[in-house]
Amino acid sequence: MRGTPPPPGPRILGASFRLAAQTFVADPQWLIPSIVAPVIFALAAYEMYRGSGPVLVLYAILGAGMMSMWGQTLYGSGWAIGQDRFLGTLEPVLGAPARYLWVVAGRVLWNTLIGLAGGALVFLVIAATYHAPLPLRDPLLFVGLFAFVIATLATVGLLFSALFVLTRYGGFIQNIGEFAFYVATGCMFPVVLLPFWTTPLSLLFPPTWALDALRYVGVPGYRGLSWGLLPDLVGALVLSVAYAAAAALLFERVVRHVLAQGTADEY
């Protein structure tokens, strides 16, 4: 109805979150890449490195856990708009009084929680299999930073979902960029092991900073990016806010175009 105020953001967020959860349960194919596969990879890495000491076992946990977080948090969130295009619901949702950013944020939030659950499952399975305490100096801080890494991934997923509206090759870009992102952000190993010229590129992604901070807290004797833990946290936070703001601006641009043209055919 003309003049009716749009529903509040938290209400839209909650509805989108519930729908994403129901869709996941109805089509649980994501359980394989986000839950089952990372545990299998973690167990394989554990068998390879368990005789090399607890530090390498911890690296195996971090790498496999990040695979789970990537698969659901970033990949799934990047597809948050692609599914509307695929199902033919993009124009109706964009034309609704609710802000589309809240709709996508609800999907991203669900993907974030599933990614966090997958990463936690990897940690618990390997910790139970190891039969010895893992060398965590501050377990509570480690868990908090683990969740912070998920949040930085979510902001990247939010920006990717906005960018993928502007191209019909979003799925193609996701598939070819998946392992490049693993390497560039230090998911599988620290970015300081990469060639020097790649470091500026890696630092463009918030998870690079957050993962380096996580290793400073979780890995004894870790020496990563030279500035240390606190600048890592500040850099990750600033970039995450910048990514979220950029995503919001892109969404507003797309919505204005659809409302003006009456169609999303250009996208």
C-alpha cells in the first residue's frame, strides 16, 4: 500500500535468516562441502602430521576449519543473490518495500553460523583424536578470534554477493577463485611464506589480517606479519567495515536502477 512504511530491518533480517535455514534443511547438499569434507581433510592432515608435534596438528585444524568456513560463509554468501536470479525472484524482492541489504544479510548470517559450526566441528574432532592437549595459550581468546575470522569472511561474502549482481559470471568467478582465496588470505599457510610481491594483494582482504592474528594467539612461537597482533585486529576491523559499507552502496545502486527501469534485465 502506498505510504506504508517498510518493515524494520531486524524483522527482515530474522525472516531472511529463517528462510535460509529452512532452505538449507530442505536441500542439505551443503553439508558435504561445509561439514563433511573439511572433517575428512582435517583427519587426513592429522594422520600426515601428528608425528611432527602439536603445532603442525594445530595448523591442520586451522586449514581444514577455514575450508569449512570458506565453503559456507563466503561461497554460500556470494551466491545469496545468484539464487534470486536463478529462481526469477530478483525483481520482486528488489521491488519490495524491505531493503534488500537486510534480506541478503539474513542469508549471510545463516551461512556464517553454519561455517562457524563446521570449523568448530573440525576442531573438536581433531582435538578428540589427538589424545593430548593442544598448545593453545589462551583458548577463550582463540575461540573469540575464530568467530572474528568468520565475521571478516562474512563481510567479504556480503561484498561478493553485491558484486555478483553486476555480472552473470558470479558462479564462474567463485569456482576459479576458491583456491586462490585459500592461498592469498593465508588459509592453508601463512602469507609470509608467499612471494613478497603478493603481500599487498593479500592485505586487501580482511581475513588475511584476522587469520594472522588468530595464529599469533593459537600457534606458539608464531612469527607472521611483522606488526603483530593488535595492528592485525585493527586492520581486519577497518577493512571489514569498509567491505560492508561498499556492499551497502552497491546494493543501493542496484535497487535504484531496478526501481527506475522496472526490471533487472541489465544484471
